[in-house]
Amino acid sequence: MTRKTISIDADVYRQLNHKKAPKESLSAALRRLLADEKDPADYLEELFAVPVEADLGLLRRRQSNPTRSSRRRRVA
């Protein structure tokens, strides 16, 4: 891996040092901080790209026999 020497102001160094994780290198911190943030719409596209397989029999059984709450019914 090639290494480059850069100069940054002391206040920038302090800010970077403050934002890095305890055992994270400055290079790793810069890589993490400069990474492109993913658009939430991209996550939706990924979710809908894979069809969800559901156990329809289980869903129908749960709908016909819903679980009962252990709380007492309130009388109005």
C-alpha cells in the first residue's frame, strides 16, 4: 500500500482524533468519514428486489386464532 504524507491544521487534527474510534487508525477514520452515504431509497429497492416467502398456512392460523392478552379487560 502506498503511503502519502499530508499536512493538516492542528484544529482539524484534533477534530479528526475526536471523531475516530478508540482503536481506529486515522486512515480508517478518514475512510469512514469520507464514505458516501447510501440513499434510503436504495435500501427499499434492495428490499423489494427479493420476494418475501411467507408461510400462508401459519398466517391464516394466526388470523383465525389470535393470541389473547393476559391483561384484564377494561369495563367502560
